[in-house]
Amino acid sequence: MTTFAELWRGIRKNLVAVIALCIVLVAVVVSVAAPYVAPYDPVRSDLGNAKLAPCLRHPFGTDELGRDILSRVIFGARTSLGIAAAATCIALTIGTMIGAIAGYARGKVDLAFSSVTDLTLAFPSLLLAIGISVVLGSSAYTVLLALALVGWADFARLVRGLALSISETDYVRAAVAAGCTRKRILTIHVLPNCLPLVIVAASLRFGAFILGESALSFLGLGLRPPMPSLGSMVNLGRDFMRSAPWMTVFPGAAIAVLILCFNTVGDALRDQLDPRLRLSQRN
């Protein structure tokens, strides 16, 4: 298994991936420290400074209520990253458990779990998330639940395929012959060997969850006003595209940069952790 030192040596050869990783780390640190980093209160109105263009006092300008857009982008990124991280953890846990059990157990268990997975994947993910959010009502917890319920199926399908192939390996057969229980084989042999590619899938799915949260917030199904969200900020700025385009440009750019950086880091991790890609690169 690839160690952290080997992983870092491989990633640092890719300059674009290193830059993307630095941006991700800065975004995470700034989001966590948002109350201390943001220059203004993100929900405080100042009608006397409404729709100010970017300047020294307000680098990203202000919105129609005079709220500082930089502060709102920082807190909005905090919301997006927090929801995406929680949704990734929940979907990853559910999908990994279901996929591993289905792939190793096979038979009727595999058929039942695979049918549920295929049924979930049959629906467009965004439409399914919208439906869940509409039924449960708009809130941050609803968005989190909707994204997790939509995203687990991708992990389940991936882990199921990995578990099927791993269960045919010699060391698993040897463990069966030695009398190891199914639970021990699943936890000691199957799941650890699925972990590298699952990490890659999670890093790539993280960007999709950021986009999903932004889309739901854009439609008014996410965090309720006046608390900022990147998607809702883009939506609010639509009516002012000519008079104050910065209201939409900066939160939209934040969404694009975050997704691009997470996808770039995910691609770099895939190049280092996928044994088939590493073998082809050596050849």
C-alpha cells in the first residue's frame, strides 16, 4: 500500500496538483476560521454602502443591502465545504458498507443491494436531491441528507466491483481455507484493499457535492436567508448583473475554483493510488 511519503513524492511532481492542493488547504483554513478572518459581519446591512464596486474597504464590493461580499463568500464557502464534507463522509460510509457486503456475500444479498443501488442511480441525481429537499423543507440539514442519500450509490457500485475482484484473490481464498470468518475476511482483507480507490472516489465526489449544494441553494432549497451560501448569492445577484455584476461573479468564481481544485487533487490522487495507472506509467 502506498505510504503518505510516497504519495506526496508523486503528487509534488505535478505542479498544477500542488497549486490546487494549496488552494484547497487555504480555503479549508479560511473557512474554519471564518469568524476571525472575515472583515465584516456577513449578515449586517449597510444601506448607505449598497452596491459598492470592489474597492480597498470592500475588495469584492457590496450587495444590494450593503453587505460585504468578501465576508459572505468566506462564510458561504464554509457552508459549502462543511456540507460537502459531511455528505461525503455519510455517503462514503453507507456506500462502502453496502458495496462490500454485496460484493463479498453475492447471491441474494448481492441481488437485493444491487437492485437498490441501480434504482437510486436510475434517477438523475440533482432531480432526486431536489425532490428530497422539497419534501423535507429547506435547511442545511436537508441539503446534507439529500446529497448523502443521492451520493451513496456511486460508492456502493465502486466498492461492490472491488469486493468481487478481491474475493477471488489467492490471499482471500487462503483466509477462507484457514477458517477465517466472513466478518474477519471482510474487515481485514476486503475493506482495506478497497480503501485507496475509495479515497480517490471521495475526493472526486467532493467537488460534485459542492456543486450540488450550490445548485440546491440557488433554487432556494438550501440555507435560509440571511445566512450566506454561494449558490444563493449567485441567485440573488442575477437581478443586478448589469448594475452590480460582482454580486454574482465572485461567488460563482468561488464555486468554480473550489470544484476545479478538488477535482484536480482527486485526479492526482487517482494517478498515485490506482495500481493500474501506476503500472501503465512505469511501462
